[in-house]
Amino acid sequence: MPKSQKPPKLREARLSDHPQIVALAAKFDLHVESYAAWEHLWINNPAYRANQGKLPMGWVLENPAGDVAGYLGNVPLNYEFGGRNLLAATTRAWVVDSPYRSYSPLLLGTYFQQRNVDLFLSTTVNSQSAAAYRIFEGIPVPQGAWDRTLFWITHYRGFVESFLRQRQRRLAGPLSYPLSMGLFVRDRLRGGSWGSESMGTESKGSESPASESPAGQSTEVQPCASFDDRFETFWDEMRRRKSNRLLAVRSQQALAWHFKFALEQ
């Protein structure tokens, strides 16, 4: 950065910053959701509403012209451990314009300086940002292979087509048919236990495909249009059985908030 260039101003993010954050993220091929979905992350967030005024939405770096040159989101989430409620702060969409890249740690440092937080949690750290988190003594979760992605494929052709489209492969649709068949056969030869996939078809409406569970018992899968009382019952049982583990709150209210736009789509 030229020495004559003035440093950016650090301030808390506002809802009105959304258009500039979207434009900044797009410069680096990053996606930021629509304004309605972005606002929903905080306004309807149970953890944010319970702690309104205590946690900012995040922070921006503002250049001398008043434009957003950097952003780091700060989304609060509720957790439990040993019957105790914990407030977690999670990072999202860390992006800084090239001329101000040297100020990136200022955003992350501000995040870690929050005093009303029990747990700092970042679930999207990649190879590019891991070094910065280590500077602030961030440590990986001590179990699991977090540099690998696991999939439960419920529709082979759709999975293969999505994979090809993400890599901008031409003829992703036609190629998905023969490739998905190969994937299907491979899983069967390896003894995959979830085996009711019908090639080239998709479940629609109220159809409930049955599959074999790992224990050999028949399992019925039912689609749900929303989170009903059954999910609250499931959450209560989960927190009772696993009270000695760190659990993200998965109450009916929390699930409805988290998956609202996914369900609508």
C-alpha cells in the first residue's frame, strides 16, 4: 500500500452496508445472500434478539471516500454444555479489498476482543485464513477430518450434475447420467446400506421412499415442509442424553430461523 494512502476507518457494520458488501464480495467471487436473507441472520436470530445491543452485526473497514473496503460478519448462536447456556460468536464473509489487505487482521482482532461472548467459533476457516486464526491462538476442533467433505448421496444424478456445474463443466446435464450410474454401482459394490435410490427419478410431493438402515431395519423417510413439535421433542432428548457435549441449540425455533430461506427454496 502506498505510504500516502490513508488507513481505513474501522466501525460496526450496519444493515444499510449490504449493497457495498455484496459488491466487494463479488470482486473476489464470493457470494452474499439477498438483503432479506442477510437481514434475517440477525433480526430474527434468537441469540441476537436475546442479546440485542451486546453484540454488533460485524465490522467494516471504510476507506477515506466512505466506501466499504473490508467486512467481517459476526453472527451470534446459542450453545449448551453441561446444562449451561453459552453465547457463541461466529464469523462469516471475511473479505477485504486488495489495497487494504494488510488491515485484514484488524477485523479479526476486533472479533476476538468481544467481552460478552462465551465461545468464539468459526466454521468456515479454510487454508487461506487458517494462518490468521492461529495468530489469535485459534485452535481446530480436536476431532474429525475437517479438511474433507463427506456426502450422503440421496439422488445420484442430481449430485453429479451439481458437482459438474460447480466446476463449470460443459454438458453437465447429459454427462450426469453415465457418471451417476458409475457412482451408483460403486456404492453398491462397496455395500452401501442406504440403497433405495432410483436412477433418474426424484421423490416428489408426499412420496416416502423406504430404505434399509445400517441395522437392517426398514426406515421411512417423510418430507417436512416446516419444523413442528417433533423437532422440539428430538432436541429435548438430545440435550438430555448428551449433556456432557458441546451442543449447538437445535430447538424448533432455532431450526426454523436457520433454515427459513432454504425451506422456501
